[in-house]
Amino acid sequence: MALAVITLMASFFSHLASLAAALIFTLFLPGYVIVESCFKYLNIQEKLLLYPLLSVMVSTHLIYALSLILGYARLTIFTAFFIMLMFMFIPLTFTFSIRPSSIHPHPTRLSDLKGVYLSLGISLIAFIVLSNTVWVWDNGYIILSGSNWQDTPMHYEIIESINNGNFPPQMPYYAGVRMFYHYFVDFHTAILEKAYGAFFPRMIVVTNTFFIYLFALSIFVLASYLKNEEAGIYATLIGTLGGGLSFIGGLYALLHGQFAPTTNYAFQYGQFFTIPPIFDNLLQQRPQLIGLPALTTAAYFLYRGTQHTATSTAITYRRYRREIALSGLLTGLLFTFHILACFSAMLIFLLNWLNIKMKNRSIRIRIEILALFLLFSIPPIMPYLITMLRSSSVSGISIGLGIKAPWIYYFLTGNPLLFYIANLGLPFILALLYLIFKSEHRFFLYSWLFSLISLPNLFSFTPNPWDMYKFFHYAWIPVAVTAGSLLADLRSGLKSKLIPVLISVILIFSLLSSALIITWNLSTNYPAADVHEYEAGMWVRRNTPQKSVFLTWHSIHAPVSMIGGRLRVLGYVNWAYGHGFDIWERARDVERAYRGNISDTLAVMRKYNASYIYIGRAEMRNADAEVSKFERCKDLKEVYKDEYKHESGGIYIFALRHAPSSRR
């Protein structure tokens, strides 16, 4: 507590202290208060999972709510920290713990932290990859690499626009429409940067790494509870680094002396190996970074709580109620971090609640479980759901509503059985084999696995059908747990000296696809901006009004937004399309503004309330934009020029005279 108080006081004098305080208050304190007040009986690894997971989710929601009242600012953030600090006294003065004698059966030993060590090791691998591929300066360019590199600029646009006045946020890549995309993982990163008080693009490296640690630990905790710690180790390795048989192409190339890291890759969009290995998404698919550990943890406490209903002691009865409530709370808080993960948690709850009903548990127990889960999950969801539905009714969303053809209609290639075995690999085969083993947890794991793996094969309800692949990653969690359990049974049930060798071979071949992911990420060097584009972005940040709308080409990398933090008429078309917008009219208007005459340009700018037009590398490359056309226009004035001779030309920014207000 002393450290929290000291850093909070020092934050008024030091940017580094402000960042330290933000890390303490958004990654530790709220979760510590909740756990030590209500769940003190948990073991150390369960606590080390819940402390940060609850802290991220609760602090982000609290700061969002306060910002709606007070405005989003550093003062609001630190006000939230003071509120959290007051609640820190709860576990020191009052506790809901079950029985003091049952809280700590023995002091924490180093051997009690196997899952923590393993999770830290996996997150270290991720950190090495991310620290060399995300916002790295290389020969005058900012590098953003990785298979999902095209989404990282989108997340920068969200973070930087929020921290430059875009609150409650509009879509920074679809200006004029309120944000309803599940952006809270970016909002959490924005809070850290805002508290720090300066542009800090490398913050993504730190937060992504930390969330990967949480996911790894959540799998270990789940598998250790259902089986044992050995199964937890295997499940954690498979759950975070495992993948399908897509390494075969790279292995074949290696054996024939043709291997190249930048071409022998484990993911082939729209081809046979079209389900990305989970580590590929963990590196940069940011909403998944909270969606996966929160889903796993919510399912864990749901199942653990329902298991307590089979006993009748006072201790287990109280624990079951709290754990069901905790599962509901995690599910409800998850909605704004990842809608699909929240939906999956709801589905897992429904399946297990129906199973309880089939087991003829008492009506009182069934009603109580339902009431507890809904009481804690629905209230956090409703305000955002209502806002989202209201926004969608006026924002021109058309493709996002309704059910489309199944995922397999667009992406399945060849024989379905062969396709899924190849894409999900040895862990999936092990999971199917484990079905023959008798397990009291069979319904919990396989209803989760088969329901979520079947969902994309039945229908698509995401705006972009491709996004249904995320359900395969949610199904991957029980795949990893069952595969890990089978390996643990082999190790304990068969005494042959060949068993450890067999397990090692299985693990190696399960992890090879992620090895290709790592080598591919470290070998690619996609440039996001050069030093002159960076300087243009920083000029925009310092010299244009917050919430200004810029007309740019609908490109992936736009310095005015990902660095400058301003809004764009239209960003990369797949972003807004993937969120359910009918982007075609805007795309045509943007092209007309650059390729048409100057009256077209002015008409488009006024139509979308744009105050500035940006002419940079992408505009000159894609639209052959002629700067002289804008220079001759009396309704535009040149406010920025960098005529550095680049193969694609210089950088120019023109402001609309008598520009509309930047606030809508």
C-alpha cells in the first residue's frame, strides 16, 4: 500500500512516477482488493491471475465511467486512482473470507509457482518478437511487422485519437460515427500513455506481452485444476505456442535447401492452412489478448463453482456462490474488450447450466446459479449494448446485421475432416483421442470444444465472415487442456522409457508452426512511416485542433492519425468494413476528392466535415495526386510542406479556409 501511495504522490512531479502509478492502479490494485476481500482462500497462482486480470477490466471501466462525467483527462485518471486507493483499505479492515484457518494451508513455496514461471517464459518469447517488430526504428523507417501488421496502425489510431480529444470516441478511421468496436484494450493502453503524459508508441509491446502472460497462466490454472500441474504445463505450451500441420511446407523447403523465413510461413489466408496458429494472433490481435484469458478464467470459475454445488458443506456453498458471481462479472466486463469472447463465455455458461439441469440438481440451485451469473454479467453489458444499438441505427451499418453463409462456405478447402486435422494438428488429434478416457470433466471440456468449433461451420454473424475464425481459437483452449491431460496420463500410466521421448516429439511437432511464426515476424520489416512522415505526424499533433478531421487516402499507414491522433474520413477499408460499415460511398468519395477536379475535393471535405487534406506518399502513389491542383485553390491554404525528395514525392497538408468546427 505504501508503494501505491508514494507513486501516486510522486506522479504529480514525475512522468515516470505517473506511469508507475498507472501500472500499479490498472494492473494490480483493484484486483488485489477484490480477491483479498472475497477470495482469499485461492492459491497463489489463481491470485496472480486474478489480480491483474480484474485490475485491467475494472480500472478501465471505472475510468471510462468517470470520463463520461468529468471528461477524459489525466486529472480524471488520477481521480480514479484515488478512488481505488480508498478501497484498498477494505481488505485491511473487513474481509469476506470463509475461515481464517483455511486461507493459507502452507506458506508459498517456489514450487507453487510453476505456472507463473512457464507463463513468464512464454511471454518473454513474445516480448523478444514484439520488441523487434513493433515500432522499431530501422534506417530512417518505423517498422511494423507480423502477419497482422495491417491491424496495428488501426489500434494506434484508436489509442492516439482518444488521447487527443476523441472521447467518447468516434471511429478514427470512419469519422463522424461513434465508436462501438470492442476497443477497451486500446483504451487501457491509452490510459497508461495518458498518465505518462507523452507519446509512447512502444507501450503496445509492454501491454501485449503482459496479456500473453495472463493467457498462459489462465490455461495452466484451468488444466491444473481439471487434471494436475503436469497437464497444466503441457496444456500451456500447446495453448499458447501450439498449432496445426502448416509447418510441413517449411519443413519440406528446409529438407530441400529452399527454406526462407519470409516465404515459408505457417498461415495462408484463403488457402488450405487458413486458420492462423494462435501465437500469430497473440502477438498483435489486441482484443484477443484480453478475450482469451478472460474467457478461460470465466469458464474456470464457472465450472469450479458448479462443482461445489455437489457438496453441502457451508464453506463450499459460500465459495460456489462467489465463484459463479465472479464468472458472471468477468463475462460482463469482457463485452467491451471482446464481444465474441463474451458471447462464447455466455454460451459455455448456458451449456453447463443445461447440464446441471439434466443432472437433476435442485431447482433452487439451478435458479440460484442462473440468477447469480446474470446479476453480475448483464449490468456491465447493458450500457454499452444500448449505446451500440443506438449508434448502429444511425451510422449506416448494413453488412454487419444479419446472418450470412457459414465460414466454411468462404474458407474451407477440400475434405472437411482433413482440413481441420491439418489446420488444428496433433493437439486436435490428441483431444479427440482423449474422448475414450473416462473423465468427470468430459461434458465441460467437450461441450466447449465442439460447440465453438461447430459455430463457424453453421453460420457467420460477424460483418466480415473471416472473423469467425476467432471461435477456433476459443475452442483451442479445451483442445490444449484435453491434449495436455492425455500426455500427462501417458506419462503417469506407462512406465516405458520411450514415453518421455514420445511426449517430447509430440510437443515439438505441435509447436513447429509457431516457430515459423516467430522466424517470419523477425525476418520481415514492413515500413509504417519514414522519418519525414513521423515529423509530419508530430506536427499535426502539435499544430492542429483536437478531433480535426483529415481527408487522406484510405491507406493502412497514415501519420496524421496513427501518430498525430486526428480523425480520418476513411482509413483502410477493411477496418470499417470489418466493423459493419457500408464503406463504398466513402471510398468512392475519397477517390473522387484526389482524382477529380478541385470542386470535387472541396465538396467531399465539406460533406465529411474535414478541415484538412493530406497529400503524402500513399496519396501520390495511389491517386497520382498533383500538389499544384491544391496550391491553386483559393479555398485551401498550405499549412505544412516537406519537399524531401522521396521516390513517392513530398508531404503536404492543406487546410480548408473557413473550416467547419472540429467538434461534432
